[in-house]
Amino acid sequence: MTTTAADRAMICSADHRASSAGLAILRAGGSAVDAAVAAGAVLAVVAPQRGGMGGDLFAIVQAGPGPPEVMNASGRTGSGADPEILRSEGHLRMPIRHDIRSVPVPGCVDGWLALHGRYGRLPLAEVLRSAVLHAERGFAATPGLVAAVASAAGAPGAWRPAWADRPAGVVARPGAARALRAIVDEGRAGFYQGEFGRGLRTLGRGLYRASDLAEPDAEWRRPLGLRAFGHDVWTAGPNSQGYVLLLGLALAEGLGLPGSPDDPAWAHLLAESALAAAGDRAEVLHEDAEGEALVHPDRIRSLRSAIDPVRHWRRRGTIVSADTTVVCAVDERGTGVSLLQSNANGLGSLLFEPRTGINLHSRGISFGLAPGSPAEYGPRRRPPHTLVPVLVTRPDGALRAVLGTTGGDIQPQILMQLLVRVLRHGASPDAALAAPRWRLATGLGRFETWRGRAPIRLDLEDGAPAAWTGELPGYGHLVRAATEDDEFGEAQFIEVAPDGTGLRGAAEPRTPHSAALGY
């Protein structure tokens, strides 16, 4: 793997078809946001297991001097959401699969339209054209899509055509094509009040009112930022867990990291910083949380003082992963965007809007059911979110990088390792992405949060430095060699040259179809 170089514009995504669509938009004079939306729409068609029209979206955009802007397109629950009913049925946690109550109104399409409305330079029809053509004319199914569709076998309304067991089969998605054309022709009403919206309300059986789908959930927000390693790192504030990344970076910067990432102390200090930053996430992360308070200097000093530079603090907790996709783009004018779309896990709830076949996410699983908890499930609420879009600027405000990763709860951990390698150690994007990773994990499976149930171990990816494997147990870590089935995130990274001319980028090498393209 090598870093892709470009003189003017670049896009990175998890699928070469999405990157190609975005590159075509950039060449046609479209903005980085146009390109990211085009790529996100293609991904929604050809890789719906990664996130799409039935899921949520977060993005961060910088277009000129000053702080970037955050697009929060995480949907709200329906007006009929009632935690008492779930508790009366014996639920202690939100249902994970096959339950419409874990499906907030999907925000992705609202996010596309809001992004395009503010930063788009090409007509929406042109931006979505490649996605429409893939859906109408068909595309080659990847093994990942086939596996995801197989996992949904038997689900109510499941989209499982005859090609499902043939990875080389040509796939057409006429329902998705109709939904995309409705968006082009009628705007958000064509989607939320059209065929998809009507089907969602039917599935909800009173969970969603017409008013729940009438107004956009997408909102422009101020970013949450923090100075670390000589740069300003920006991300989304609550209900995103972005503060965990910023807090972890601030903690690590003050711990005297060794000069080489191969040093076991490097992995230990970063892991302890990540653990300290996220240790109380279940208690403090909710839609009304104050992001600035979560990264306040006093809180940073207090948490840093509790980190032992030579010993792991054996807290207990559980950590999850989830399924997301990332698009990063920079255009000729220097606008940069990191965009994330997510279902929460695979195809999400394994429920499908029956008219269009669009799979529905399950982001509601992040709500709690404890009465009175700040993230308690209830009507018209946003769930805590794992999506962390990231943008880095130099001290003078100039764009340095856009990046993002998949991985659910481990997103801040992966992003920390990438940013420290690039900002502290001067690694290139491809070297940072290819380097072996660690992750905090437990053996309790997915869809838990930091709730203090099991010892946290340190999983080491294949190829990790021998010193990590040999010496980290001496720090008190429960070290485990990861298997090929363990997830270590799928990241995308674009870096801008100091003088603003020239781009270096890389797509995740762990993803077989990813592509970084530019010109």
C-alpha cells in the first residue's frame, strides 16, 4: 500500500465504485461535499450493510477560514416511543434485532440534503446520478454484501433476491432507485412523505406520527475542538462520542509518549488514555450533554493524574463495535469533509421498508431503559452515537487533514492511534493506516456499553511489535492476540500539504475494495 498523491482534489471510501463516483463529481466541478454525498449514495446502494438511506449520518466540513461546521443527521425516535412498555415486557436493554422500537427516524437522507443545500455546487440530480444508475442497471455483489443479506434471511420484509448466494451476481435495486429519484424530483418530501415514509409508518404501527417525518432532523452544529500535538482537532459534540477522542488525545499528550510507536509504553499510555476518556461514557453521554464540559482542562488534569505510566488500571466494562462507512474528500478550493453513515450493525435492525427494500438501522440500541437515566429511551429523542467525523487544522486555521473510521465504540481508539502517528511521529497516511493496531475489548460480544461488567483486555492486531506482545502483560494488561474476525476499524485519511497545494491520502488497507482517488 502506498499513499495516493494528488495536486487538486481527492476522495477516499471503502468501495472503489463510490470513490469513482465521487472523483467524477470532483472533476465536473463539484465540491468536496457533492463528492462525499455522491459516494455515500453509491455506498447506500452497493453496500447497504455499511450504512445508507435507512440509517444515520454525521459529517464535519471546513470551507474557508474559521472553525468547521458539523452536520448532525442522527434521527429522533417516534412520538410513540414508550420505555414503560419495553420494561413491562421484561427488557433490561433495548432490543437489538427485529424490533421497530430500536429504529429512530433515519437521518441520512436529511443529512445529504442539508449538506448539499449548503455546500453543493452541482445539481442534486447529477450528484445522485451514479447511485441511481447502479440501483437501476445493477452492480456486482461483493462477498460482504452477500454475507450480510444471508444474515437477514427470514427477517420480515427482508430483501433477499435470487442472486443472494452468488457473489458475482448482478444486482438491481429498483426500490432504492425509486427512492433516489423521488429525492431528486421532490426533495425530502419524496422520501420521508413518499413511498419510504409511508412504509416506515406502516411498520411502526403508531410509533411514528406524520409530524415525526415532516420536519428534518438534520441540524448544523458548532464543532467540538481541542488543541493537541500542535494542531486543532475538531469533531462532533454530543450526542456523538467525539469528545472521547479529544479527551484521549489531551490525556496522552501530557503523559510523555515515547519516541517510537513500537515501544510498549506507547501502546500502554494510549490505551490507558482511551480507557480513562471513555470510562464514564454511559453516564455522561446523551443528547443534552455539554461537550465543552466533558473536555474541560480541569477534567483533563483530574483524569490524567489517575493514569499510572507503568501499570494498567483494571477497570471493568464492555465495549462494542458497529457497522459504519466513511467518506473523506477535499476539493480544489480546499474544502474538506469527513462523512460517516451508519446502520449500527450490519444491515441494522434486520427490518426492511417493504416497498423500497431499504434496510433500517438500529441506532436506538444505544438508549438506556433505566428510569430517569439521561439517555433513557423516550419520544423524539436522539440516542448516544458512536460516529466520530474528524477534521484537523493547523494553528493558523489551515486545513491539515480529514479522516474517519468505522468500529463503533472503538472509533476513538483507532483515531487516536492514527492521529498520534501522523501528528506526533510524522507518519504518512498510508503508513499510519497500515500500522498494527490495539483495541480495548471484552469477550461479552457486541451491543454493550461501558457498564462495568467484565475485565477489559488489550487485543493486539496481527503484526503488532514483538515488544508489545512480550512486555504489555508486565504493565498489567490482559493481552490477547486478535483473530482475523476481530474488528480494528476501517479508516480513510486525506492530508493537505502545508502550503495548501497537494494532497496525500490513503484508504483502509483492511478493506479489499477501498480506494483513494484524486487528480
